[in-house]
Amino acid sequence: SVLVLLPLEVASGFLYRLTDLVIKSFSIQTGADAPDMLKVITEPLTKNIIELDTSVIRDIATGNPAARSRSLIKIWCKTQKVTNLVNITVPGFANCTPDALCWEEGDKVWTQENQTETINLEKCTHMFVFADLPDLAVGLILLALSLLALCTCLILIVKLLNSMLKGQVAVVIKKVLNTDFPFPFAWLTGYLAILVGAG
């Protein structure tokens, strides 16, 4: 699929146009977000593995070039913004901050300006908070760990199913799968197999 569809999409963009037409044909309206049940279960575990800085992701998405040099890994989970009035120099009286004190001292013109500073209070608790690694290295480590966990789970599922499908359970399943209902109800056989499989 990738070998066929990717070159076609790059050359013509037909998948983008097709999906755009399909989406525009629906009258999709925003509503209340459904509760994310999976996030409630997985978030306590994932927060101990890694936390991402959503402000960096937002800045990259909006095209802020300064965000590309910042790390996506969140280090400080508790911060506080403090605004202080500081003295700054300006080229002339015309550049003074409106409604602020403006004075000349020597050959420089001074004014006052509010500057916001972020104070870091508490570090996050995920496992990469003290790791001095680039984002690419952390991403590769997480990719390897997730593939290992995925393969382990798949192997365990197969072993569990093999152990379950022995003895009496296997006999029942074989009977159901090999059952053929009489003529008017022959269509029920497939649905019964689906129900047994789901069970």
C-alpha cells in the first residue's frame, strides 16, 4: 500500500483532495468533548515515563522559529510568572513607555517597563528529567521500549489464547464453528461464530 499510494499521493495529491471532499460533504459540528477514558487509565503511567512541553509544541505548530531550538521534554512542572517594573534605556523621549516615568540621566534616556519573568519552582518526576540527552535520543529510547512492550504483550496474548483454547473450551468452539443451521437460518452461523469469538 505504501509503495503504491505514497508515490501517487506525492505526485498528484489525490488522497488529500479526496479526504477534503469527504470532510466538506459532512456538516461536522463541534460539541462537548467526550471523556477520554483511555487517558484516565494511561496518564498516571505515561507521566512517570515522559512529559512533553505543550507550549513548545504549540509554538512549533504556529510557526515560531525560536521554538525549534527548544526541547520538547518538560523539565519544570511547577513555575510561577512574576512581573516586575524595571528601568530600561530608550533611544529618545518619543520611545518612552506610555503613562510611565521618563527621565534623562547623563546621555541616556530612561523609562520604566513591566517585564514578566518565569521562576522555576519544582521539577517534574518523569524518568528523563535528569537525563542530559537530546530529544532524538530520548525518542529512540522510547521507541525501542514501546516496541519491546508491544512485542511482549503480543507474545503473551498468543500464549494465553493457546492455553485457553485447550480442553473443553476448544471442543465447544469447534462445535460452534462447525455448526450449520438449517436452510432458513443458515445466515445465523456467521453471527454465532462472531459472538463466540468475541466471548
